[in-house]
Amino acid sequence: MEPATVAMILLSCGAQMQGCHMVDTRPAIYAGMDQCIAALPVRLEGTGMIGKCQPVTGVAPGNRVAMVRVTRGNGSGAISTDYLVQRVDAGTD
């Protein structure tokens, strides 16, 4: 069985933990949950941020990824979903 691909998500939150936003739109990718969990305390040390390790599909370790937020609707009925996608940089011709 292949190890799960896991992304480290870093969040910056307000004092009351009511609102948080993603700090890095290029999350680090790990070959498994154990690797991500081991790296998380080191990455968070002294930053005041919180973080989590989240399984992802369709992205191999070592590939660069980007976070894409899709919002459906508007106003108070809007729903946002964050996706990790493989990052493809535009080449120069």
C-alpha cells in the first residue's frame, strides 16, 4: 500500500480563534502523515501560528502545489472550499 500524500497547512488566527486564514498558499507536501506530524512543531516554533496535516489526493511528494479557494454563492450564503492542486508555472517561450 502506498503512503498517503499529506499536506502541511499553516493558519494564522485571531486572538479569540474565531477567524483564521491560510498563511502559505504553497503548502509543504509529505509522503506520509508521520513525516508531516514530525515536521509540524519545528515549522510552527515561534510563529504564533497553528497548523494541521491533511491527506490529499492527486499530488505526489516532491511536486509543487498551490492552494485554490473556490467560493460558491455570495453574501451570507457563500460557501468556500479550499483545494490543493499541482502547481504548473507558466513557461517562457
